Amino acid sequence: MRKKIEKIKSQLLSGLKKANTLEEVENLRVEYLGKKSAFNEILKGLKNLSPEEKKEIGPLANQTKQKIQKILEKKKSEIEETFDAKEEWIDVTAPGKKIKQGHLNPLSIVQRDIEDIFTTMGFEIADGPDVETEFYNFDAINMPDDHPGRDMQDTFWLSKEESREKGTGTVLRTQTSSVQVRYMQEHKPPLRIIVPGRVFRSETTDASHEHTFHQFEALVVGDDVNVANFLSVVENFFEKFFGKKIKVRLRPSYFPFVEPGFEFDISCTNCGGDGCSTCSQTGWIEIGGAGMVHQNVLESAGYKRNKYQGFAWGFGLERLAMMKYKINDIRLFHSGEIRFTEQF
Ligand code: FA5
């Protein structure tokens, strides 16, 4: 019996030497220790042995079984360790994986294009805060408290106490025109600036309206600035921006900070002016407001009345991007949809 047990052990050990996988080790365990194994037969037969034999073979069989189990466990962990090491192995000669590149939002592309065009025309780029005082957003640009012009823009008020000192309420700026007086207080004419930036209005959104959108303001002030200068600058800009000549059209309109004021249209780039659904069959797209800077505005910047003239405009950046890239819904810009930005 003792010899039988020794033989089983040595057979198992030589089998284990050749085993390389967990499956092979498990097969050996079943073969040598499993229910139908020769070893199990020995254990089952212990009850039929004489008391002397039981004394000798019983402990030997149990000890051998425990030893074999330990050896099997050890072999299993050795195999697992080699497997982990293989997993971590790095093939330094393998070709690199291509990194997916991000894309700029078309609004950023358009803003950069605009900044490039205007800086080559000698304009500076100015900026102002998104959270603005009601003074710069309204009062300073000829829109006092009771001015009907304030009703034209739905404002997100941040503070508006009844008892506040004049002009000290705060708003999310409704227009980049808020930067006009801020800038002029610090600079003397002649000056030429553009102000690209985010503006906010409490509006219901649809395919062409957002509550948070971008404008870019232009402000040119000097000794002898007139509407002809304005037209020449915008025509030049649009030709560079769209890469072809674009027809522009001015319609008389009212903005408190300009006199005279215009609504500014460009010929629809989608249909070339023939009429399509983008331009509601009119052949024209409204891009923004413009006009000759009101003397009240120049005065609130600290300039002597009638000493200078200037022109200004405020164009919708999204509208321009929509025209350039034929985007039919303004809400796509801020949708966070990667499939949208990947196209630019
Ligand atoms: C203004 O904001 C004036 N500050 C523009 C101006 C500047 C006039 C300087 C004269 C001199 P208006 O509210 O029309 O004007 O807005 C100008 C442009 O911003 C619009 O023509 C349009 O292109 C864009 N815009 C206005 N509201 C929205 C909106 N909710 N969503 C997207 N674009 C808008």
C-alpha cells in the first residue's frame, strides 16, 4: 500500500513537470486526487485494513494528499504569475496607435479667421467682462433707465435692487457694444477695434436663436470717419472672409447708440441671392446692426462732443459661421456633439 501511494505521488510529480497551463494542472488533480482516482480508492479502502495497517497507512495517505494539494496550488500560482508577466510585456517594435485628434468648434475657427483679417487691416482686438454693469451695457451707450431701447433685449439681471445707485446693477452682457465706452475711456482716437465675445439674452431658442451666443463688435473713431469708410471696411472683410465678393445691403434701423442706424444684410451665400429656404426666399441674410456712433456715446467716454466721428457694428458670429459652413441650426454649436465638430 505504501509503495502504491509513493508511486501515485511520483507519477503526479513527473506529470506536473510537463504541465504548462492551469487546465493541465487541473486535469492532473482530477486524475490523481479526484473521486475516480486510484488515490481515492486507497482512502475508501482504509476501513477494510487491519488496525495496524490503518495506523500506518491512514496518516501516510492523508499527509500525502495534503502534500500533493500544496504542490498543485504552488504550480497553479507559478503559471498565473508567468501569465501576468506575459500580459505586461511591451513590444517596443510594434507600430504606434494613431491618436485621434480633437477638432475646433467652427465658432472658434470663424473667430480666429475674423481676428486675422482685422489685425491685418490694422485693428486691435479688445475684450470686456461677461458679467457687466448696467452702466456699460446700457447707460453709457445712450440707453438710460427709461429708454425704450432696453426693451429690445431680454436681459439676464444678476442684481437689480430698487434702491441701487444709478448704473450699478449687474447683468450678463446682452451685447458686445458694452465694451465701446469701457475701451474709449482708456484710449484716445484714432482707434480701430473689434470685440469678439459671448453675449446672453433671455430668449426662447430655435434654429436661429440662442440664449448664449457670440457677437463681434467693430468700433472705429477718428477725425473724419464716414459711412463710405464703413462700407469699404465691411465689403473688404466679407470678401476675405467668404473668399469671394459678397453683396451687402443697409436698411435704415434704430439702435440708441448710433445715428443714423442700419440693419446690415449680406447676399445669401447659400443660393447666391436667388432665394432659398435659408434666406426665406429673400436672397438676403441679416447679420447685425450698424451705424455712425451717437455723439452721446462719445461724450460719455469723455470725448468732446462733435470732435470725432465713428462707426460701429455688432454682427452675430454664429450667423456668419452658419453662412460660411452652411449650418442650418444654431443649437448645434453648443450641442457638445462630437460628430458635428469632427466635420470642421
Ligand atoms: C445689437 O446687439 C447691437 N448691439 C448691434 C449694434 C452694434 C448696432 C453697434 C449698432 C452699432 P441686435 O440685437 O440686432 O443688435 O443683434 C445683432 C446681431 O446679433 C443680430 O443681427 C444677430 O446676428 C445676432 N443675434 C441677436 N440675437 C441673437 C440670438 N438670440 N441668437 C443668435 N444670434 C443673435
